[in-house]
Amino acid sequence: MSLLCIRPEDRPDVLDEMTREGTRIAALLRTIGVRFERWPADHALAANSDPQTILAAYAAELTRLQRDCGYQTADVVRIVRGTPDTAPMRQKFLNEHRHSEDEVRFFVEGSGSFYLRAGGRVFQVVCERDDLISVPAETRHWFDMGASPHFCAIRLFNNIEGWVARFTDDPIAARFPSHDEALALSAGP
């Protein structure tokens, strides 16, 4: 289940708000310009599904997004449970950065946490299957896929070069609860 935790950027130990309710998550994220929607990711993926198969399965949804928002290209990032040597990739995404274009992800499998820094707060969004998130250009953010990642996200771009980040060199990400900690919090006592 999707989860949103909001904390002051200078007090990661303080939880201002937490919700699992989709319309509340969308409303709170809209206040910082982030689009969050629940879409049905209703195509089962085989363990050996390649990116072209995944893109073809969601072609109707992608065509609509590309038409409505002007995205030029789409690709797939998929890490299946047990993939070796994911620590370097995790570390890269854990560094706060910005993009010159919107960062759009549609999760069709698994989960990961986006951390969005805006207005003196950090919004941690645990995105799972069925979640579409669009982070506006120039928003400071980072992503945590967890210590044992498992997710598949379709990424859409205006820039045909794909994922191009400008890192802020701010160590803020190290101070906030990890994706794994958010999943534990979400599970409750």
C-alpha cells in the first residue's frame, strides 16, 4: 500500500503527517506540484519479461501520457528480487539531485521511495504497484529502492537522453529513514 510521510527537512526524527490513503497522498503532493495517481498495473510480468514486452503491455497508458504531456521516450527499469550488486545503483539514486525535466514513473511491480524536498519539508512517498508519480523539473529529490530491491517502473522522458541528474552534493538523504524503515513503519505494530 502506498505511503506518504512528511517530516521537517531539519528534523528527520519528527513525523508531521503519515497517510496511506491515496486521495490524501495526491492532495498533499499536489501542494508541492507533484502529480500522484493510482493506475491499474494489471498485466502480470513473467520473471524473464524484457523491457519491450513490458512497454508493449502498457502501450495504451503510455500513449495517452505521451500524447497528453508531450513525453518523447519511455524505458523500463526493473530489478528483480535477488539481483546481485545493486548497492552501487542504490547509492547513486540516494544522492539528492534535480532534473531539468519532470521525472515520471509508473510502478508496475514492487516498491521504492521517492523523497521530495520542498518548502522546508521532506515528503517520502513509498510508491508501489499501481502508482504513477510525476516529480516536477528542478525539484530536489532522491530515490531509495531498499537494501534488497524489487521493483519495475516505466520511466517517461521529454529529453531523449533519458535520466540526466544534477547532484546537489547535500548529504540530507543520509539523515532520513530508509525505504526499508518506511515499509516497516507502514506494516505497523
